[in-house]
Amino acid sequence: MRATMTTLFVIAMLISSTQTFRHIYVKWIQPTSSALDEFKDETSIKAESSKNINELMVSYREAKKAVQNYEEINGKMDHKYSYQ
């Protein structure tokens, strides 16, 4: 029984330490910057910096209304590119 408990403990610690090292690597060691960062548009920056989904929903509702107004005035775009 003691050998089984020791084996289970070793397996649990192996899994736990592996996940911990993975989380440390992803959070602090893995590079997250890119040469293309200067070309990010306002929408992606706003999405990354939002604190909750409600902030995003407000901005996307405004964008959807703007697209619908544009389509009403100028006619629908090609179906391949239209917003639905």
C-alpha cells in the first residue's frame, strides 16, 4: 500500500510540476512581441485591453450599426464580404 501511495504521489507531483513550469514559461519566458505589432489596428488593441465582454459588446454593437447604416445608404456589399 505504501508503494502505491508513493507512486501516486510521484505521478501527481510530476504532472503538477510540469504544468507549473509550462505556465511559468508561457507567462514570463515566451516572447510575445512581434515585428508586426506596429501594424495592429485599433480594434485588436481595444479587444486585448478590454477587461470584460460587456466592453467589447458595446463597441461591436456600434460597429454593427455603422455597417448597417452604410449598407442602407450605399446598398449591400458583395455577399462574400458583407457583414451578417
